Amino acid sequence: MVSPVILLVFVSETLVAILGPSYLTILALGLAAISIIFTGLSINFLLNKAGDAVTRREDL
């Protein structure tokens, strides 16, 4: 789960070099938002799969 977030950090470093330090705040907020959304979707997906597995076991 961590590797996509690390990739975003590396990409943001390149974007700051291209765009300049004036966009640092916007990029930081974007990085934080994407990280939170990615983490929420990942946890939601994993919990749904775990719930499906438990439901299948109870049906047996």
C-alpha cells in the first residue's frame, strides 16, 4: 500500500522542479488528498473482500 504513495512523492519532486516553488503548497495538498483517497479505497476494498470471505464461510 505504501509504494504508490512513495511514487507520488517522487513525481511531486519532479513537478516542483518543473513548476517552481510557488506551487509547492498546491502540490502538497494534492499529494495529501490523493494519499487519503487511495488509503480509504484500499482499506474499503480489503474489508469488502474479507467480508465476502466470511459470508461464504458462514454459508457452508
